[in-house]
Amino acid sequence: MQTSLSARLFAVSVLLASSTALTPAIAQTAAGTKAAAPVDGQTQTAPQPGQPGQQPGTMDELNAIVKIQSRPKAATTLPENQPVQLDLSLVNVPDVPKLLLEGVTGNAFARYVEVDKKLVGQMVLAGVSKNGKIEALDTSKFAAQFPLKATTLSAEEPVVIEGDKVQLIEALKRLQGTEEEKKKEEEEKSENSKTSSISNGNGSANPDAAGYTTPSPGTLPEEQPEPAPATTVEVVEDGCKIRIDLGQKMAIQQNKTVTVTDGQRTETPCEDGGTRYALQESFLNCTYKIDTEGMTATARKRLYYLDKEGNPVQAQDCTEDPEKVYPIREDVAACPILLDYPAGKAVPQAVQVYTNHLNARVQLPGPCVDSKTVAAVPLVPTTDGCTIRHDFAGGKSTQQGRYTYSLNNVLYDAGYCSDTETTYPHTVVYDDAAGGSICPAIIRQDTKKVVRQYRTRITVGGISQFINDCTPDSSQLDLYTTQDGCDDPSTWAHDLSAGVSYESVRDYYMRNGKREYINLCHTGTQTYPHDITAAGWEYNDGQRTSLQKSRVAITGPKGEYVIAASTVLPGTAAIPYEYIGQKVTRTGVSTYEGCTAWRETAKADQYKRPDGSTYNLILGVGTAENGGNVCDKVQLATRTFVVGLYRFYSDGPYGCDREGNSCGPAPMITYQYMRRDAGRFAQQNRETSAVVGYVIEWTASPRIAETYEVVGKYSSFNYPGTEIYRDAYWAVNTNQWSAVDAMGSSSQLSSPPTAGW
């Protein structure tokens, strides 16, 4: 049955008006499905694991909130508070076949609210429709809340609605079922037409006669044995209920055995079968039991299971859950304070609330009443926060007051300020304690008169205070003008265009025999002519012209005063530059290739200014000039290396060689290190301080250092191929000398090592 648009709009208005900000948590709590009718409960053995019908998950998982991805079919302007109807395209719904969504339109209502100066969109899905058929949905279980940049919802803007998946699928199936029923009716009509044609045709009306075949001539039909009785046995669930076993928390599908023998049917009584469904708990659609005397709220739950098609079936009505009992308490913050002025008390009021199993606050029906847990507090009179009311016509001021009360160590206001019996008389004051005017005088230049002003004062708690601004008096005084105190030309007005300067003066009146100046120095009527001399030039290189600058002075009351040492006077004519020719100049910008600097140049037209200086007008880029090597070699480290050996001879004691021959005096051979210093240097650009590269090179010539070893002439060190020195960089043996008796140095380490720095 379709719900009328006005009725649905009213329901949506009530739903949206219930909260200024419907949060996703509230939307999830609202989601649920319609409960099916309960069935009888019995007790039976639980099925073994793996048997059909056992499905995991709790009620909250199976009735989970599904996120419906939708998009408006047209751009829609959302009103504030009052919802508007709009159609949605259902783009995607998780776990719902695409076939069920084809051609389906979502019928929704939406509005916007303003929370903390931000726009928030709110939407509920009221139903789905297809080909003119509408399936209504429970709007309390399909809601969306989303931020808005503007009050117009674009057709391209996605909206995710959280809702009851099971209820949505059932509605979509009903829409789909309508089309399938139409197709089935058409097919049945077509089949009936074919059957009627066959029955009324040339075929025999007797199916047995139609199947008979005439025997061949001379042949008799053989005698057939009598067939055995045909028996069929089938286990079916038809006519058997699902038994609820609360002990095992199972819904057990019962079945029966049907035996048919020669057309005779017998059935066994229904008994438990192997198909079983786990019972699950749900608190949805179950109200709390409220005990106002015991001040408790007890949650109630129901049992359900999912049938073969995954549809929830209620197994037990809502019953109390003894594990979910919550205390009922007073919520004083939800009610205003009752101000009882005759009794002089502030009475806290409260409503009764409890926190449910979802940790949500729930308020019991009923108005605010006097709190039983928070006592009333006295109303205290005070003048804090109240002003003094002034009656200028009556010549007095009245102190105002109000009431306050203190609750939980917090001070609250109670009512508005009003008159008390305390009054203060008015006093008119013109001068301060030092004799000066407390208010500026009113100057009337047209009549050359001065009007003094006064203020009204009261004394509160021994302290005087003014209660109004300055007020004109009825009497008038004469006004005078003088240059005294204004004779400094730096404060005067100088008109460079007219070539004159104007004096400064100020005005006063006589008060108590003394001058009372009423203003600062201002321009008077007397003028002084300007003395002008040349003082340089002002360049305009963009226009290639110059303006003559001038020195401007006057002779004032105290002698010469320079108004401007160098300025361009109004009306000064511009003098053009004189063209000299074209030349190439450096721009001051450099680029670098290694240590070589390249100076960028520019082509320019050169002009001569009126004062003789030159101006270069850049025309384009010139050829870069070689600026030479701009690197400095900075030494970073120094190391010393053994680069060779040096040997020489001296006479030694008498001896023979190892074969016992060549006996005689043997010269002594001495080996000495040859050392050389090397350094590591950085090539650093002295203009940019950038390091271009590094180099390692010798910093000194080889030198002979300490003695290495002394041996005899015929020692094994003298034989060819004998190694006499080795380090990480090189080695030397006796082959380095041309002959055993040769003197001098060995071959040297030619370049410094690069490792180890």
C-alpha cells in the first residue's frame, strides 16, 4: 500500500525536526528490520558443526547498516529546516545485486541546517520506485548527514545514505517480483494457447489409444509378466514447522518421510531434521521496561534466525535482559532553574533519564519537576552588573540592583536590574582641581564668541564620578587671534605652485584673567614670497628626460627659512637626454665553467644627461667575455710518503762471499729512505665560494731521511730480485739498480697516492 506524499512529508518533517544534527551514530541505531511472526519453542539437540542452516554473525552484523551510494537526478536547492522531495539514482549498494537496482529510483526528502556557522545537509530515504510502483521504506532507518558548501545539491555530488540492508533488499525484491509475475502470466497464456491447439487438433483424445500400435500379421503379442509394486520414499519439509530450541539457541527445521506404494501415500510425523539455524539476539524494536519506584530501566531483547533466503524470522518476543539493567537518574542540566521570588529561592528542576546499552542518553516522558537530589538555594540581592540610572531633570541618580544565586560553586544571574532605594544628588562642574577646564570650549568663528561647557558629577561610596559628557553653558566670551607660539615656519603652509607661504596663528579667550588657547596653530592670512635657486636634477631614465630641481626659501619673522633644499617645482619643463651612440657594457652578471668566469654583456644606447652624466639604455644580450681563472687553491691536508731508497758504500771488515771465494775487504752498503711531502687542495671559486674540484699533488722535492739498513757487500740483499722495501703504495728490490755495486737512488713513487686522505 503506497503512502501519500503529504503523509510521508509530514513523517519526514517530524523525523528531521527531532534533531538539529542527525549523526551517523544515531542513523545506525535507527536501522533495523520488521520482525516476523514468532514460532513455537521446543528443546532439541544442537546440530553438529558444518550442518546446513548454521550461519555465523550476530543480529547487529546481519541487520548491519548498509551504505547506499546515491546521486541526485537533478540539481536541487535545499531549504532550511522544512524538507523538500527529490529523486535519487541508486549508484551502488554493497551486497545487493546490480539487477535489483536497474531502473530503480530512490524517493528522498532533504533539507539543510546550520550548526556552528557551518552548513549541514540532512536526508532520509522514504521509498524506492520503478515503472510507477512505489515501495515505502521506514524513514527512521534510512538517513544521511553530510557537509555542504552551498545550499544547492549538485546532480554530480554523491550522497551516502546509511540504512537497513534487509528492509531495502525486501523492497527491491518486491519491485522486481512485480515484473517477473507479469512475464510469468504472459508465458502461461502462451502455453495455454499451444495446449488448446493440440487438444482440438487431429490427435486422439485418448492418450492410451493414441499410443497403441497394430501387431504385424501372423504374430501374436507375447504375454508380459505382472510388474512389481512401485514404491517411492521422499523426505520433505512441507507441512512441518521450524521448532525453536531455546536451550540450544537453535531453530530446527522439522521434516517427514513420505512413502508412495502403488499410489498409496503414507507419512511419518514431523521430527527434527538436519537443517538448523542459530538463534541470535537483537534489541531493535524492543522497548525498555521502566521501573520508576526502583529507579531502573531494563533492556529487552528478542530472538531471531535467518531462513534459507537470508530473511530474519522472529523466534521469541521481546523479553527482559537481566544483564542490562541501568539506573534512572535525574538530569538537572536539561531543565531551567525555577526562580521563586516571593520565597526568595532558586529551585533546580530536573527530568528522569537513563543511559541505554548503546551508551545513549534516553529521557523519560514528563515535564520538568523540582529536583529531589539538588536542594533549592537562596536568591541574594546585589548591585553587581547593574548600573546607576540618571534622572537629569530630577537632579538625582538611582542605584539599580538584581538577584543572584550560587549553585555548584557557580554564580548565576536571576532576573533583570531594577531601581533600589539608594539615590545620589547631581553637581555641575566646569573646572578641575588644578583650575583647568574639564571640557573644551565651543568656538563660534562667525561671531568671534566662545561658549564654555560643563559636566555633571555624583559621589558614590566617597568616590566622585562624572555621569555625562560635556554640556554647553548659556554664557558667551570674546575670541582673539595671535601669532604667539606659532612663529616657526616649519609649521606653516607653503604653496610651491603659487610661490608663497602662509603664517600660522591660534585663537584664545580670557578666563580668570589668563589666556585660554582653544586650538593649535593653524593657517593665517599673512603671506611670505619664495626665494628660488637651482639645486640639481631629477632623472627620468624611462622617458630619457631630466627635471631641474630648485632650492626654495623665505625670510620669516626669525630670518631665512629653507622650505626645500632640492625639489622639482610645479610646472618645471622636462629637458631631453642627448644621444651619444651605441656601445657594449658588462651587466655585472657572471657564469662559471670550472674555474673560468664568463662576464655577461649587453648592447646599449648611450645618452648624455643635462648634468653631464651618462645613461645606458639596454638593447639586448652581448657576447660573454672571458673573466679568467677565478679559483684559489686552498690546502686541506698534508701527508709524507716514502718515494724511494738511496744506497751508498763504505769500507767494511775483511770477509769472503758465501761460496768461500773472493775473500778480501768488503764495502758496507747503506740504504736510506727517500721521503716526499704531498698535499690535498680544493679549487674554490673566490667569487661564489663554491668548491669546483679537488687535486692531490707534491708540495716538495724528495729528500733523504734516516738510515734504513747496513749490510756487507756480499749480503743476500745484493743479489738480483731481492725485495728490500714494501708499503701500501709501492715496493723496491735489488733489480732497481743496474749493478750490485751501483750507487744512487732506486726508481721513485712518481705521483702521490690518492687513497687515505
